[in-house]
Amino acid sequence: MKWRVPYADGLGTLFRPSEGVVRILLHRFFHGSRAGRWLIVSLAALSLIAMAVPVSALPRSASFGPMADAPAGYDGQDTCSPTAKPGVVAFSNMLMNAFPQTGSYGISRACDVGGTSEHKEGRAFDWRANVSVPSERKAVETVLDWLFATDKYGNDFAMARRFGIMYIVWNRRIWGSWGGWSTYCVQKRIGCVKPGTKEVRHPHTDHAHISFSWDGAKKRTTGWLPERSLVAAIGSPSSFEGYVLAGRNGAIAPFGVPYLGSKSDRFMPHAVVDVAASPSGYGYWILFGNGQVSAFGDAKYKGGAKNEKAGSFVSMATRPDGRGYWLVNEAGRVFAFDRADHFGGLVADDVHIAGIAASSTGEGYWLFGQSGRVYAFGDAMPLEEVSEEDFSDPVVGGASNGSLGYWMVTSAGRVFAFGDAADHGGVSDKKFKGEIVGIDAAPGGEGYWLVTSQGRVFARGGAPALGGLSGPNLTRQTMDARPSRPGTMPEGDAPAH
């Protein structure tokens, strides 16, 4: 008995008999024995079960956090490196596992064959699928729908961005991250002709050509590193109500403050661990786990600690006037920059620092331990302590109220208030996905915001609810702009295989 394997609805491979088999089964059902009829009914039931329970080999948007990679700009082939790159190999295997009726025309191509092509750098894949075969055409259409869909966080063509896809050529059209679909070639008697020329191109009716950025080709995008798609921290200015969320991949989502750029357009060896806003709200700094600092807007770069080989950095704090900042690593070692003075720190293997906050004068700071212990330096006053036994979950951050107090928050959302910082409550009694990763104070210290790794923001006290990237206060947004249209358009494949 022969079975066809068409692909339907993008969720899995469904099995159904061909029309000839159906005729045979119907004949045997009406003219065969009772045992034969029971066998046919059983086969039909199994077929329906297989159709009702599809198997997916494609990642779902729910597998990722809200932070997507910036759209991959066109970076054409300019070297000879045809070895198939790991991200392209993995992506091609994923498609062929999901759609076994399709195949591959390969990834690598010799450098002396044809014109410019990312195949010669091992970062393009020719997915064998024929437009004239319904099941194969449906497979490609399903994947295109999957790649170009806007996800639940508001990221447009989210999966294409997550896997670093620059462009796709299929059935005489080309899709580019810089502007969507356009005509690749027009079918004429002599062949498929490039618009405005007499150049004959391969129509890509027997395969889809998929080209990847270098980060996508090397498995350095959030499609392969989903933990990088999570939110790392929240930072708010002292002058007006607003905040920015920073993703571990360097992406930025602003609320009530302007978007001034991000680092999500390139892979950074170390994930983002913290973000701090300038007092004006027209700038921000982001801190990476190796001590590297990137500055945007009016937040001035005053140095970093990536060359200090000081281990894992966890947090940063700015002077209240924005004229300098401090970085702290997990062991409590503090690095001071510009007019931020160094008031001391810790160097202990058994200390695990989660955050740092400046005093209201900028002449001191507190270090917050994961255990709940607080270390005061400069004019930051040591306040009442709580027993470490009170912290059933680790502290993930702290914030100053701009006066003589501060708050600490745990990963479960429990908030502890000290000094003259008012206790506005936490979210440990709420259900939310992920865990709390940060806290920051609203202007005037009359409230605070808590943020989860999934981008949900909780406002407490006088802090206004300005939105987040998930949950009931979802604010859909796509901050990273499409790249510029390339001056020289991609050629895709050579004229023929």
C-alpha cells in the first residue's frame, strides 16, 4: 500500500491514503468480509488520529522571550569559505525533518562556480521543493508564513529575524529584510528575465534559496540561543516617568522615553545584564556580563571593565546627576568611572552580589547580595538588616528611593523596603511567566516598577502603569528599523544547477 505525505496547516506531517487506495478500501468495505470491514475501519481511525495529532518540527513563538534580533541587513558574499556553516545545516535539517516530501540541493558551492552567492561562504541553503507539486509548494508556503508572522510581542517577521535570514528567492520573487517581496525575474520565452535587463535567471520554481547573515549562519541568533531573547533588566530616568527594558541580546524596548538604538544587530559574546537611564531620559547605558558598556543618546560613555578580567559583572548604577557610573561584579568588586568615586567594595568568593544602587547624593552606594545581605559604602547608610532565612528566593536587584532608603526584590517578586522607602508590595502572590529580574524607582521615590524575564512590568505605589512586552498591559512595538535597501541586489543562485 502506497501513502502520500502532504504537509498541512504548518503544524506537522499528516498521513492520508491516495485516491486509488481510497477506491480499493471502499470496494472492500462494501463487498468484503466482516473482518475486512473491521480492518478498514481501524485503518481509517488510525489515519484520522494521525491527522488530528500533528507533529511539529518548527519552533513556536512561545519558545522565545520578547526580544528579537534586529533584521539582518544584506551582507553579500565577499570571501571564499564554502564549508557549510552550523546554523545553515541545522536550519536545513529542521525543514527537511518537518517536510520529508522535500529535500536539499545543498549548501556549499565551489568558489569558481557562477557569480556572487552566499553558497560560497556556506551560508545559503537551496531547499528542494517544486512549485508544481502541491505538497511541496504547500510546505514552502507554510514555512514562509511561519517566518514572516508577527509574534505575540509585536516583532514583525519574527522567526526570519530570530534565524538571521537576509533574503529568500522562491517562484520568481525575492523577499528581503529591507522591504519584503519584489519581482526577481519575469517569465518570457527565453527564460525568466531579470527586470529591466536581458539577463536570464533561475526562476527558483524547483527550490527556495535562503541566505543567512553571518550570525544566523553561525548559530549566534536568538533562534539558536533562546535564553538571549529574555529581558535582562529595567532602567528609569530620575526626571520623568518612563523606563527602558533591555534584552539579554542587546535589544531595547522603551516606555515613555525615546528609543535611541540597541545592540541586537550583532552577536555579543556576553549577554546584557543591566541597563541604566540617564537623568534626562534621553539616553541609556547597557552593561554586558564581561564589563563592557555601550552608551546611547545623551548617556556618555566613560569606560568599561571588559579588559579587567574581573569575572561576571551583574549590575551598574549612575550618579544622580548622570556624571559617572559604577559597575559591580558578582564577587562585589566595584569599578568607578568619570566623577563617580570609588568608595570600596568586596572581594570574596562566597559573596554573590545581585545589584548596586547609588545614594541620593552620589557619594556612596549599596551592594545587594543574593542572600539578602546589604553592604553600604560612602555616605550610603547601613540600614536595618533582615535575617537571610527570610529570603526563600534569591534577591535579583535593588533600587534607591532617592532619599534615605532602598528596596530589594527577589526572583519570586517579594519586595523588602528599608529606611524611609515605603513598602508598596510585591507580586509574589501573582501568577506570571518567567521570574522577576529587576526593580527601579519611579521619579520622587513614590513607587517602583518590577519587570519579569518575559517583559511583563508591574507598577507599584505612585509608579504609573506604562505597559510591558507581555501580560495584560502588553504594549506591542517593534523598535528595530528595517535595514536599508542594498545598492546591489542579491543574485541568489547561478542561472542553473
